[in-house]
Amino acid sequence: MTTSDLKKIIHVDMDAFFASVEQLDHPELKGKPVAVGGGEKRGVVAAASYEARRYGVRSAMSGAQAKRLCGDLIFVKPRFERYREVSMVIRNIFFEYTDLVEPLSLDEAYLDVTENKMGNPSATKIATEIRERILQETGLTASAGISVNKFVAKIASDINKPNGQKTVAPEEVIQFLEVLEIRKFYGVGKVTAKKMYDLGIFTGKDLKGKSLDFLQKEFGKAGEHYFKVVRGIYDSPVRPHRTPKSIGAERTFSENLSSEIFMLEKLKKIAGELQRRLQKKKTAGKTLTLKIKYSDFKTQTRSKTLDYFISDESLILEVAKELLYQERLENSVRLLGISVSNLNISHLDEEADEEGAVAVQLRFDF
């Protein structure tokens, strides 16, 4: 394989995006621990400033727990329209460099700059320039990872956060992954990390020492993925149009619900919102999942797959109602959600996610 076969991928990740936007728009919050979310009584932290993170405050944490960790924590209600507005400014900057932009969320994206509009052969210099442009045009900082594939670039973007970047050149990929702690591998969560620790896998080098058969036996289909990525093999392309695997809507309640009658009223509103989202995407799905989060934060999901596609509010509600009554509720309920998956992808843009090998020992201008 020649250097011309290798890709130059940048992963750009905004630094504490929601919280940083709030600190930008409200200077009195600058330098203070901020949590974007519903508040300490019923809310969940959607994002935390770096000042709050020093106390252990993290996204998806309950507001009550966050407040216990940081007594001076300031809760701010989310303003998603504002975040989307800033996100579009950032995304427009990306498109000045390449059309191959794959947004992952409002605050992060992959860019394939192998061939770019600036004719710049250095992905590192492009990433630096993009970060400078973002700072100039939004007042916000971003971090970036640069490498030969999305997997390594994603991990690299977290190395020098906040307001930094890390380039992992082709000839450095294997060593970079070998010394990396296994919990820092993208996609390895707490449960998987614990299992790997129990198997004596603490670093990429430990993972690389395990055979394909061993990893498949212990981790099933994911075993092959782990076997490949630790060897720098990950050739999923940057896809400008990402196909959603599911579309959903959910609602957290100001007071816990114990009556199924009240829950049905909430589900009707959620089903209506889900219908609007499905219509906006011009799609439908066969599998409906009801999500129930109890007052003790335990989450339960119940699913049903139909023989036909649905997107209509009345049909969504009918199936959700059936799932609600499927078994007795374990506790009072703080959140309900409905999602539709197994989508009719003929109505959506989709590109195949091809897997293949990447040569990583070649000299390449990064």
C-alpha cells in the first residue's frame, strides 16, 4: 500500500460546548462551575464546564449528585436553539476546507482532508487553522485529533484537551495504541473495561497480545473489532450523510408518576413529537421501544417489532400502550421515552460502512 492510499482524518471536538456557550453569553459565569441541565432537584446534567468537572461533575449525572460534589455549582437551563446556531457557524467553517464532513453531534465532527479545498497537504496545519477560525468567529475553543482513520483521530482529540490537538502520524499509530490505557479506547465503557481488567488487559499492548479466537470467545462480534483497531485497522469512511439507527423522543417529569393513566397522557404527547420527527426525516420504522426510567434511576426498555412500518402518532401510541401494560411497573416513574428503529432507510441517504486494513508503517506528510 502506498501513502496515496492513506487517509488524513481530523476529529474536531468543542470544549465543554454547551457550558462554554453559556459562559460566553453570560460573562458573569466565566471561571465558575457551571452545569447545563434541569437543576439539582429533578434534573440531569447535560454538560459541565471544566471548572465543574474538577469536582467530578459529569454529563448524565443527576443534578442532586452534582450539587453534592460541588456546592457552588451553578445550574443553567439548556438553550438548544442557541447551541444549534453556534454549531452551524462551526460547521460552515468545516465546509470551507472539505465537503467530507460527518457530524456526530452539535459539538463534534469528522473531516476527511486527504483532498481538501485549500490544497494544503498538512492535516495538522489544517486542524490548527480550523481551531483558530472557530475561536475568532465564535469565541469558543476546540480540540482536535489527526490521524489515518476515525478511530485513532477520535481518541487523539481527547489527549490535549482543552484547546489543544494531537497528531498521530501513520508510523506512530501502533505505538500510540499499544501504550494507551484500555479505558481510553473509543467504545470501551466501564463494563467492558472491567471485563478486560479481569482478563489481564490493561493497555493496547495487552489487547494486541490476545488472539482473535480469544477475543471473539470473550466479546462476541466486538472481539473482531478490538482485534483490528489495536492494529490500526479501521477503514470506516467519513460519511457526510449519516443514517440514524433510531429516532426517538422522551420527557422527564417534574414529579414522579405512579398512575398509568397519567403516563398514557404523557405518552400521547411523546408519540406526537416522535411523529413530527419521523415526518421531518421522511421515514418510518418497524421496531418500537418504550424507555422507562424509575425514580431510583433504574432504566428499563421494552420493545416490539412489527411486520409493517409505522410513523403515525396513533399507531405509535397503541404499541407504546401495549408495552407499558406488558408487565407491572417496578416503581414510580421519572422519565418516559419512545423510539423507533429498524428504519425504512430507502428514504434516507446512506453509504456503506466498509471495513478494511490500513497500512500504518509508512512515512506520510501529516
